Amino acid sequence: MPFVCTECRRREPTVRARCRHCDGVVVYEPDDPGAIEAAIDGDRWGALPAVSRRITMGEGETPLVDLSGLTDRLGTGNGDDIEVYAKLESLNPTCSFKDRGSALCASVVADPETSFEAMVVASTGNTASSVAAYAARAGIPCAVVVPAGTASAKLGQVAAHGAEVFAVDGSFSDCFSLAQAIADDRILNATAVYSANPLVTSANRTVAFELLDALSAPPDWVSVPVGAGPLLGGTHAGFREAAVDRPDGDCRAGESSSTGTIPRQLCVQARGCHPIVEAFEADRPVEAWERPIETAVGAIADPLVGYAADGEYTRQAVLESGGSAVALADEHVFEWQRILASAAGIYAEPASAASVAAIAESGLVEEGETVVALITGHGLKEPEAGTVAGAPAVDDPIAVDPAAEATIRDALLTG
Ligand SMILES: *Cc1c(COP(=O)(O)O)cnc(C)c1O
Ligand SMILES: [Zn+2]
């Protein structure tokens, strides 16, 4: 299989997370360059590692909706001066983009050509429920490792899919180290970070292929909520491959939209845990976040302890794209979660609303430019989120008696 070390360029014959020679991050690069062109035309799986049987539930192919009603608040303030789209990854089968990677992981494990028989995953949230669902569909044993005391609506979803859940007396980093120690030729570590496996990042490239298929030109910016960053890194890799691949492709990053240019990646983190943004601003390699995690935006609060190199890989993708990085206060994230729901009809989980909040807060998108915000997960995943941040997401209902037609009619038709 075409898995290549990003450091020494040696090839790995089988699915491996790190290079056996230099420990570099391993990525998937298709042998056939035509596969990228075909993927943009609709054959997305053709650009992924080949499998004998696809474990699929229709993941990907998510709607791209315009946020034109919000451009006044998102742009430079001159009316419809920028074009903003939301890609609704929240409408994947388990309600987050993680299904792209999980479908591929489950397909590789289920493939009799590989030596894998089972999956292990360290996650308290969307990766756990997604991997558990695809494991159930494929009939593959699946173990989920979480820190003891984890209370999350998402764990209910995991339990429903019948995965074994193990609670570790330790931090998330301890859970990830444990998953790495368990992983071998028979057990795939399906955790959604580069150093666990090359499959998840590879699958996330399809976000780029779908955007190139849907839009007449590549967007100028893609705004991505980032934990360790395989979504950002995968999306960037997809755009880069597509630009290199096209006959007229000049692949200079961040140039104005015309065929062949690579969109700038906007890396979005929460201020209470932003190791990648911090390194980007200081122009130095990413280091683990050793301070307390002070944010309620859990899905992107990854301190990278023990795998800071993963964050660095993401920072390099941002730099290569000519992009930028921004850390947001929780109050802005929750404010934009409410705006998206009440003014655009999109109920996003807080981490996902951060992608839109970052457009407003950073002011980086210039007049005439197009930006796509990835709505990575559904609001129903964290129904209590608004209240956690101290501001109820909805007002209490107004008490009325059963003959309150006039009151309700007046509320609807004022003036
Ligand atoms: C996992 C996740 C992210 C972050 O993606 P990474 O690829 O881990 O950086 C963002 N938003 C949501 C809702 C997620 O579940
Ligand atoms: Zn190597």
C-alpha cells in the first residue's frame, strides 16, 4: 500500500502510524495521480487506501449551505462583501465528521487482506461514538478507553453501539498511551490523531475533494476547529494534491481563487487550550499544553501531551497553505453557537461554531473572498453546552393557558 514517511520518504508496505526507520509521520499517497481527478468528479473512495469491502453508511457528501444572512456580521461590515459557506459535517451518520475516518478504519480492519481483527480508540467524544458505530456495523470488536469520571452524552451513544468501555485512572494522555501500547498487527488504534494511524487523515482529504466538486473555484479560506488537527491536515493535503494534479495547477498557497490554488487554512482553537495557535503566533514548533485546560469547548481541547509532534504537523500544514491560527474565548464560541442556530438554522456543537466565530473574530477574510466553515459536529451532541458556559442556549417557555390564541398570534404577527 502507498504509505509514505513524511520525513525520509521511505515507503511502508502496511498500515503503520510512524516510520520504522525515523519515526516520522506516515501518510497515504495514492500511486495513481488520476485518482485525485476522479475523486473530485465523485469517486471519493478511489483516492483512499484500497479495501475489499467498504463499511459505509453514506458518510461524507455533506451539504454546503450559504451563510449569506450572516455576512454583515462576519465580513468587513460592508454588506455582502465576502462569501461564507458552512459545510454541515454534523449531518454525517453519527453526527460528526469523524465518520469519514471511522468508515475507512473499519473497512481496513474488516479486509481479510490485512492482519487487523479489532480496534481500540482513546476518546471521550465524537471519535469514540463514530468508531463504535462503524465497528458494530462491520462486526469488529471495539474497545474505547476514557479517563475515569468522564461524563458525556456521547458515551451513551458509544454504549448503544455495544463497544467495551474502559475507564483509566489517569488523563486523556494516559488513555492515548495505553491505546498505542495495545495497538499491534491485529489491533488498529483508530484514535483520530496522526500518530495513531495514517487512515483518518487520509479519509479527511475527501472534504477537499467535495468542496472542489461543489464550488466553481477553490475557496480562499477554510476555517477548521482543531484538536490535534488531522481534519485540517487532511483537508489541506487534499487541496494540495488536487492543485498539483491539475494540468493548469500552479499550487501557490493562498492566492486568489482560480483553478489550482490552495486555500488558506484557518486553524481555530479555544483560548483555554491552544497549543498550536500559541506556537503559530510565536513562530516555533508546537509544544504540549502543560497548563490547566480552561475551556468548555471540549471537542477541540487537546493538550497534545506525549504527541506534540502531531500538533507541529498541523502547524506546518497551516504554514504551507499560507493560512493563520486564532484562539477564541469561550463566550464568543457560545455566542456564535446561538447566532448560527437562531439566525441560520444550524445547530452546531460548540467546537463547530468556533469555525464561524473565528471568521468574525479574526477579520482575516478580505473583501471579495470566499470562506468555508466546517461545522464538524451536531448541537445535539452537547445539549447542555450553552448552560455550561453560564448562558442558557434558549429562553424558558412562556406559560400560557389553552385558550391563548391571541397571545401567540400577537407574538407571531407584531405590527
Ligand atoms: C474531533 C473534533 C474536532 C477536531 O478535529 P481534529 O481533527 O481532531 O483536530 C473538531 N470538532 C469536533 C466536533 C470534533 O469532534
Ligand atoms: Zn522515515
